[in-house]
Amino acid sequence: MGREALLTVDCGQYSEKILDIINLFTKIGWSYYDSENNIEYLPLGDDEMYDWQKGNISITELENIINKKQSNTEMVGLCLHNAASKISIVFLARSTYKIIIDLNIDRKTYPDSDITNPEPYMQTIILPLEKNGCHVYSICFEDYVS
């Protein structure tokens, strides 16, 4: 058995465009690029198969994919990385009213425990979003055994 953790947030009051929320993530210290300068994302027409793609695509190409996926009500999926905190997350959304943030990449836990510590995620996601004008209308933190 393993543990999984998710944050589900509502940023719909900030913008209805998923790209606006992702751009705000980049403003608060998150990057599209991993340590090998690749972007990992869900491609157009993925049809919830979660066939993640990884490569060196341009930001313009990625933005076009995100906008088209939202127009088609497809799940937008993107790995984001925060170099300062050494945290990576998976950003998943069909709309800005329900953004799922999967915390399972190098999930931060309490010492001597497998229980997820939400504090690093609050410090690197929720508080900076709020400080930059994105009122997070709701936050749901889940930590469960899978």
C-alpha cells in the first residue's frame, strides 16, 4: 500500500482561463521545464487516456495546446517544478473552478511518517496565489492510502 495526496482548489474567481492560472503559477516560481529542459503534458485529443508526452516544445506550442484542450473541455495536464523548494506537482484541470494538484512527485511527508505534510504546498502554492491576486475560493486536501 502506498499513500497519495491531492489538493483541489477553486481559482475561478481569478479567471476562467486555465492558461491564466498556469501563467500565475510561473509568476510565483513554478516552471514548465524539468531538470532536463523538457515539458511533460497531456496532448490534444488524449481522451482521458493520460498518455503523457515529454519533450522540448516551445511555450507558444504548449499554450496553444492548453487553450485548445480547454476549448474542447479536455483535461489539461502539466507537470510543474519549483526549483527553490525542490517540489514538483501535476496540475490537472478542465476549468479553473476545479484544479487538481497531484502532490505525489517527491511527496513531502512529516518526519518518521508516511503522512503528507501539506505545509510546503501551502507555502509554495496557496499563499503565493493569494498574494498575487488569486483568491482561492476553496481548498480540499486529501491524503489517503491507495
